[in-house]
Amino acid sequence: MRRSVRVTVSIVIIAGILYTLAGFLLVPWLLKRQIIDVLSKRTGGEVSLVQLGVNPFLFNAELEQLSINTPDHKPFFTLAGAQARVDIASLWRRGWIIPELILDTPRLWTTALPAAPAGSRSTPVFSIGHLQIKRGQLQWSDSVTDAAVPRAIVDLTDIEFAVKNLESDPLKPGQFTFAAVVNRSGRVKSTGSLNPFPVSLDAVVEFDGLNLAELDSLMPAGGDSGQYLKILSARLSGNLKVLFDHGRISVRGQAGLDQLELVDRSNHAAVFSAAKVLATELTIQSSPFRASAELIQLDRPYLRLTRDTDGVLREGHWLRPLFDGPAGNRPSTPRIEFQQGSLDLTDQGLATPYLIKTDRLAGSISRQDSSTTVTIEGRVMGGGTSVLNAHWIPTDSYGQSSLETSIGNLDASVLSPYLAALTGRGIVAGQMDLRFDYRPAGQQFVLKNEISVLGFQLDEPITSPLADELPLDMAVALLRDGNDRINISIPVPRGRLDGNMQPGNLVGKGFVNLVQSISNAPFRTLGKLVGASTPRLERVVFMPGGAALPNASARKLAILAAALEQRPGLGLKVNGRFDASADRQALARKQVGLHVALATSAGPPGRNAGSAIDFDDSKVISVLDEFAGERLSAAELAALQANHPQRGSAYYSAVFDALVKNEDVSATALRSLARYRAQTIIDQLTTEGVDRARLQIGSEAGTARTHARVVFVELDIVLL
């Protein structure tokens, strides 16, 4: 009996010694070799493990200094130490039951993850009561090949991760907490549930101060915009609900960017910036990719645009994908609000590139279905207050889009380069109010406009054929009213909608046409001012041989006087005119009639000068016989007597006409008549209220021999 006890005790002691030796010496050696062998085959790289210790009595294991390199000898994973406690129930539960697992300072580089071995793998059975990672580090970088683009790096340090009750059963997710420092300045923390097989995640993620500039090289993978833009600075913060299941990710929440700045990759010029960007009700999902936010708020945004020589926005190649791409791929944002914004537009379509600055912008951009409504208020070039309302369908160009904009109190000199390019004249001064309304109409468009300018002043002409051909000074004077204001509406004819149509060019052409039409017909323009439709206001009618104004001519001058009252920058030059035939004939008839009246009158000279001649009066007959004998040739008398053998009133009427034909009318008399007519017009205009200083008398001139029934005196517009 005692012997059997001694044997049993000896066996137990020997077994204990063997178990102890195996647990402390053999098992660590075997496990170390197994771990190195498995990890080497798994990664294809070099694996180093400094020490592995096992306590077979406490079922604890400790590991020190594990490192794994990739096949190209780059670091992939390092671990300063690990502690694990295994539950003895793992022996009969056919799976690892680990009440506690602690990883000390793990570090992972994910630039090139090792490929998984071919073939399917079964899901391991395990249960970890508590997994903790302390002072962990994870570094990820993309594999860009463009040397000009820096490699994006995500470096997570000070990782603190803990998970409880992590099991292989997908119906029993573990609860975890996570915190880390991102790229030395940002912070991220998360809580939620986690399943390792298959990987699924339901978590709340909070992050603050993430520097997106270090992820700049990721932008080209995001679409057209990234090929042209570079993130110079951006700090990302937010609070998101993240779901990951079966390879699909869904994100909801809100996120914000501080100090966002994007630059052009080609020249590093600023393109867009914002002091703060806040996206609320943000939703992102993969497979297929969709991103949306109910509201994006921008604080102090800045946008730079460039108009090329062909009239196309250079930045359109990265703006357009945001709106014109397939509906499933472009971001969806029902509403964008912004305040204290600014916009710089560089127009390279001019001889010298011109910068237009707009600031204090505030408004919203609302998107519904396929259309966008834009409402913006702001300030143009430090003065003009602008309001823009637009209904825009980006994919339709101008076809179904409408635009209404108004700018008040704009310094007119802002438009000087455009007017100079169009007319050869710049703008020195003026305060301008503009209103434009663009509307589609079937396959055409209607562009209405209203422009009002106070104190408009043109610059001196530049050396340009346009400055010589376009009478801009005349047009300005015809348009400027008594309050020094110009009000116009540029007639823009309906145009066809096509991809090459530029409304700005059509407005320019319409302006040139307007200037030419009012300058080429200034008197018609003046007549319209007072609602008069009287034709040819520049022609004043006189009867041949007279300088008295007929009633019709007096009415014309009254219309002109009323129009000139509204256009203080204009004056008139009256050019005295006479008709070499009609006026000579009329003056000769008056002279002969006066001679007859004087010869037949017993009273003072001129008493009967205006009376009709009675060719049956004996005194008249006697005088005409005397004048005919003195002034007509024998041949002329013989012809008269042959034509009128009865020598009655018809004969003496013919004698009178013959005397008129032979009457001498001097050129001085004709010029004097022209001068009297000009003076009559000036006197009449003065009577109608026109300042005499605005009226000039031009040179006297005769017209061709027309035998006209009336004589026209021409008026010219002059600039004061």
C-alpha cells in the first residue's frame, strides 16, 4: 500500500516536473518557432521574435519584441510586448477563450499589405473577454507614382483600444472603445460594437483637427477635381455614425472643415478657401458610392475664376463634375448657404487681363431634382451692391436656365476695359445701376435689361478704328437727361440657343447697334423724348422768297425746344439755306411787284406793295407798257403780242412774268434771305425757352436749281 502511494507520488512529481519543464521551456520554444513560421509564410517577409514566455500554471503568455518586415525588407509590423491569459476551458470548447489580451505599443505600416494566401480559410473559434492595445501606432501611406505629388500618410499614434467580450459568433458583437492621435495633431475617438468574422462595425466616431493637407495625393482618385486642385490646408472635425457590414460602409452625421484652402496644382494659385465649412445631415455610402448633405454652410468662402480668351471658365473642368456628372456619382446637396464670401474673376478675353473683385457675398444655392436655384447678394469692386437670382439647369447650358441679376451703385469705371474693347473709349466716372433678366423661350432666349448711369463721363479716345467709327459722344449726349442721368435698355434680339452662344457678346453687339441707331438719327431720338412722331425734325420749311415761319415749321421748333430742355448737353446749329431757282423767282416777283406798286401809287412808298396786281387797271397797264418798253427786247415783245393779240389782262400778266424773268436778283440778296431764315429759327427757339448760348448760325449756302415749292433749312446737332 505504501509502495503504491510512493509510486503514485513519484509519478505525479515527475509529471509535474515534465509539465513545468514543457510549459516553461518546450512550449515557448515550439510556440516561438510556430509563430515565426506561420507569420513568415503569411507575409512572405522576415519575422523576428526576441522572447516568448509561458506560465503553464497561470495560463499566461508574454511576448517581447515582435517585428515583421515585408519581402522588400520594409517594416510592416512591430510589437513591444503582449500579455495574454487563456482560459483552460479552451481545451474542451475547441476554441480560444482569452479572458484578457494586452498589446503593448503595436505599430503597423500598411503601405503594402501582404497578400493573403490562396484558398479558403475557415473562421476560427475564439472568445476574448478583454482585449487591450496600449500606446499603439498605425501608419498608412498610399502608393502614388507621380513624383510631383507627395505621398499621403496617415499616422495613428498613442492608440488606446479596448474591446470586451469579442467572440467569433457574429450574433455576439464585442463592445469597444478607441482613441488615437492622427498625424501628430488631430484626434479621433470611437465607441461601438465590433464583429471580427465577418468584419462588421457599428460605431460613433468623433474627430477633431485632422489635417487633410497630408492626404492631398488622394484627391486624383476622387474624380476630375483632384487632377487640378491641391489641398494646401484643411482641419477636419465631426461626429459620425459609421456602419460597416459585408464590405459596405454607411456614414451619417455632421462634419466641418476649418481653414480650408485649395490651390491650382499647375501654378499654386489660390482657387478656393473658407474659414469654416459645416456639413449637416451628411450621408456617405459605398457600393455604389453616394455622398450627400442636407445643408452645407460656408463662412468667408473665397473662389477664384478665370475666363479664357474663348470665353470659357478655366475652372469649369473641376466645377462641372460636381453638377454635370451622373446623378449617382456627383455629391448631392439640397442647400448651400454662405456668408462674407468673395469672388475674383480674371477675364483674359481682353487685351490686358482684367480682375473683377466681388466681396461681402451672402446667399444660398438650393438644388431640387435636376435644377439649381441661386440667390446671392454682395458688393462689386468695393462699391456696387449686387443681387442675383437664378434658376439653373447645369446640364442644359442655357436651354432651360433663367437668370435675373441687379447691381446698384456700381462704379461705372469698372466696365471701362469692356467699353474700351467694344468702342475704343474707356469710362472715367459714373454711378451705375444695372438689371438683367435672361429667360428661355422655346429654342430661343429673351435677354431684357435696364441700365441707369449717373454722372457718366467718357475717357479720351484711344487709337482704334472703333473710336473713329462709333459716335459715342453724340450717343451719350442724346441719352443724358437734365439730372445728368442716362437710362437705357439695350435691344438684344432673340437668339437661338446653342452651345456656342455667349449672352455677353450679344449684349455688346446690341449696345453698338443702339449707339449707331440713335447717333445716326439724332432728331428722331429727340422726337421720341416728347412722344412726337413728326418726321424730319431737322428740316424747317420756308416758302420761297420768304423768311416767315409757316405754322407747321413753328410746331416742329416747339417739339425740338421741348426735347432740348431734357437734353442739356446738346445744341443746334442752323444752316441758312436758299434755293437758287425758287427763291430767285420769288424775290424777282416781289421786286417787280414793288416797282409796279410804287409807280401806280400816289401815297407813300410801299403802301400798296403787298396788294395783288390788277391787270385790268389802266394805271397798271400804263406802267407795264412803260416797263416792257424799257426792260424787254423787241423779240420778247413781239412774242408776247403774237401769243396775246387781244392785249387784255392775260397779255399783261404775261408781260409781268417776262419782267420777273429778266429781273436781276443779286447773290447778296439770296444770302441775306438765308441768314434771315436762320435768325428766324433761332428767334423762335429762344421764344420757346431754349438758351441762346445753345444755338449757332452756320454758313449760308444755296441749293441746286430745283424750282421747289418750299425751301428746307437744315438743322445740325452740336455737342456743348
